[in-house]
Amino acid sequence: MIHKKYQILLLKDNVGTCSTFTLRVWVCLLVVGIFLSSLALNAHFYTSSRNVNAAEAKLQTAQNSLERQQQQFLVLTEKLEALEDQVHRVVDFNAKIRVMANLDPGHVHRESSLGGTERGGFSDQYPTAHRQELLVRKMHSFLEQLHTEAKLEEVRQEELLAALRDNRGFFASTPSIWPAEGWVTSEFGYRRSPFTDRREMHRGLDIAGPIGTPIYSTATGTVLSAGKEGAYGKVVTIDHGGGIVTLYAHMHRIIVTVDQEVSRGELIGYMGNTGRTTGPHLHYEVRLNGIPVDPMRYILN
């Protein structure tokens, strides 16, 4: 059947001639088969292309949804970190008061449970879905820790309130504010002396400022001395009771007198440059039973 031949005759009217050509059946079938195959392939490719485009659209939608969810988790993480910072500020403030009241031996520093370096590494090390799962786990862990800390802090606050009720006079006489405005140029502890270039113990805080900057008593007390004392220059010392004495040195002018009763925040003089100094500043000391201690242990504001 497929080997049959057909002669096709073509007549030309204008010249009265004719031409013929031979058409084989298998050639016709091949052409028809190629045409139908092309149609089928085109239909298949069109359908496949539509399916691929639909799948890509769904994948992109899912990816965008995951990205939005991750952004929401990151925002939530930042809010939780801010909440953690607020809790730790309360804890630190409470710890400082407890130290002042001799309820605790010292302050314990707490590290953040949502460290920025680890959280930041999520976006580089893991795919989006896994990164989101890690953030969820970390936030659950943080919330559990925060809940525990809140319960502990509640107990500490009850103890602190009881101590405050029993020691109102003590806290009124505790040097808990800054004695002057300015900037700290030297802290309590060992340092290299600006005069001898040797390592020595610095017994207070140096607060620099313009000459004439007001100086205030940091707690209620009685003026022990008000005058010149060698390298301290013009100096005021105040007895706050309980073995606590504060010292204010290098003053430009003193406006209180010995045995005068002063209250917390009361003006006692002005910053100056008297005595042995390298510039105008206030040298502020807190002494407990005659021994200098770090003033930052007491300052609350």
C-alpha cells in the first residue's frame, strides 16, 4: 500500500502542454506524521510551559510569604530584645540598691539571650524556612528565661521593699546622685598618674566642667570640713552617717560651713581648679568607714 505511486498530471492552458510528477504514498504519510507530531509537541510544550509558570508563581508566592514571615519574626525578635534590655535595666537598678543596702555582695552581669551575632548569622547560613524555625525556637527559649527572671525579680523586689521600709533614714543619707554636671575624666581605681607617670590608686571620680559649675551634696548629712586641704585645694567633706563620708575637692568657691546640715541635691559650692590639678574639675570621693570605695556603686541617676 505504502509503495504505491500516483501520477499527477498538470495541464497548462496557455501553451497546450502538460507536466506530470510522481507522488509516493509513504512520503505523504511521512509529511502528515511530521505535521501531527509537531502539533502534538507544540501542544505538550505549551501545556508544560503553563504548568511551569504556574509552579514558579506558586513558589515565588510561597517564598515571598516566608520572607514576610521572617521579617515579622525579626521585628518581633528586636522587640523582645528591647523588652529584655528593659528587664535587665530594672534588675541592674535593683541590684545596685541591694548592694547599697548590703542585701547582696555584688552585682551580677547578665548576657543577652538573643545575641545579635548569632541571630544575624541566620540569614547567611541557613535557608529561609530553617532560619524561621531557629528564630521561633530561640524566641520560645528567651520567653521561658524571661518568665523565670521575672519571677525571681518579683521575690527580690519584695525583699527590697521590706529593706526600704526598715531603712528609710539610711537611704536618705546614701550618696545616690551625681554631684555635678560634666564628663568623667578619671574613674575610681588604679591609673597612671598625670603628675608622676606612675601607676597609682585613684580614690574617686574626676568630673570635668567649666569653672563655676554648681556642686551639690549627694545625700543628707552634716558638713565635717569646709576649707583648704593641701593638694585637694578647697574641699568640703560631709558626714552622712552609717560610716559614709563624701568629699568634694578642687572647688572654686564653698558656700557651706562646718556643722551645717545639708540635704540631698543642696548646693554646696562651685567647681574650680584649686590644689593640685591639671584643669578645672571636681574630685569626688565616697568613703565607707574611712576607706575609699567606688562612687559608681551608689549613683542611681
